[in-house]
Amino acid sequence: MKNKSSLLSSLLKGLYTFWAGLVFVLIFLLLYPLIFVFLQRRSWKRVAHRLVGLWGQLFFLFAGIRIKVTHHFKPDPKQTYVFCANHFSYVDIAVVVVIIRHYFSFVGKNAMKKIPLFGYLYARLNILVDRSDKNSRANSLSRSIRALQSGRSIIIFPEGGIISKNFPYMANPLKDGAFIMAIQQQVPIVPMSFHNNHQIMDEDTLMMRPGTLHVEIHPPFDTKGLTMEDLPVLREKVFESIQNPILAYYGLK
């Protein structure tokens, strides 16, 4: 009986994953021609960015996934920020484009540009980095700084990817890039905690289930007056502000 129940559960999860994937692709293909057009000029990219946000909203709506955001801080739409979050699941990216209404760039891995159609869109809107290449890391940092200077916010997963093998514990120490750019440009860092995204989409199997994603947006850390000597302390504070609420969510703190 137990085996039958487990088989049925796996079957239902597989059917749901197929449905969610179909919804994701169909909405993408529907919007892609418009997104492609608005990617052709720098001044039009804001519209392409909004269309990507619409794609995310429609996906979660039709996939039956809710996002519950607890705001300890509401970002000012006129302010530029470096947003930092834990990264346990590929669904994290889709969540960000829905909950953050600023015009922003992800700092993401270079391999994403190899995905047909999506890779072109991702590379045109975001900043790609090959973390195994020192020159690529330096170039992505320079591009991120220029984006901040232009008033465009940055979204970064400072663990350096989906690194942890012991969810809900983050990989530590965090990478320095987010803190270098924030200190150099004197812009606030906004920590975000994604509590259960990895339960909605498994990072290893990519299997999905419906449910509610729980997100917390925390008060920012001001970097005005900070120098690179303050980076290690700032990095640890940001880590704790993201990690501790996740552990509390699971009753581990």
C-alpha cells in the first residue's frame, strides 16, 4: 500500500512538473517576439525587462504557485540597490523578476547563454560571469559597477551559485563581488531570504510541486562611508541577515 501511495505521489508530481514546464515554455514563446524587439535598442530594454516580469507573473498564476512576501523593508523605486539572496533553487530567478519591481540586472553564470532563445534574452538583459575565469569575474564586476552608476540595481546570489549541499544552510563565506560593488558605489545592500523555493523545485531533479513560496525582504545595510576594510564585517552581517530567518523558518534557530 505504501509503495502504491509513493508511486501515485511520484506520478502526480511528474504530471504537475510537465504542466508547469509547458506553461513556462508556452508563455515564453508567446512573449518572446515582443521581448526580442525591445531588446534591439538600449533605450527599449526597460520594456523588455517588464515583459520578462509579466512572463514570471503569468507563469506562477497558471502554475498555481503563490508568492508570499514579508516586507521588513519596501525598496524605494527611485533608489539603486544591490539585492542579495540565498540560492537553493532555479526557481529563485523567476521569483526575483516578480517581487522586485526595479529595473535591474542579474549577475548570473555564463552557461545560461547556451540555452536556446532564452540564452539570448538572458545575456542581453543581464551580466554573465564565468566564475572559473579571473578575467570574466573582473569584467562582470566592472559591468555591474557601470550598471549601478547608471541607476540600475543589481541582483546577485553571493553564494556564487547553487553551492550548498545541506539546505537550508547557505554556503559560507559569501563571494566578495556584491560587497565590493556596493561599497565602491556607496549603494545599500538589501538582503532577501528565500525560505522554501527548493521545496517547490528540487535543484537535482527539477521536479516541481504547487504551493506557496515564502520570501522575506530585510532592511538594507547602508554602505555610505564604508571602505574595503569594512568588507569582511559587512559580508558576515549580510550572511546572517539572510541565513538566520531561514533557519528560524525551519525551527533550527
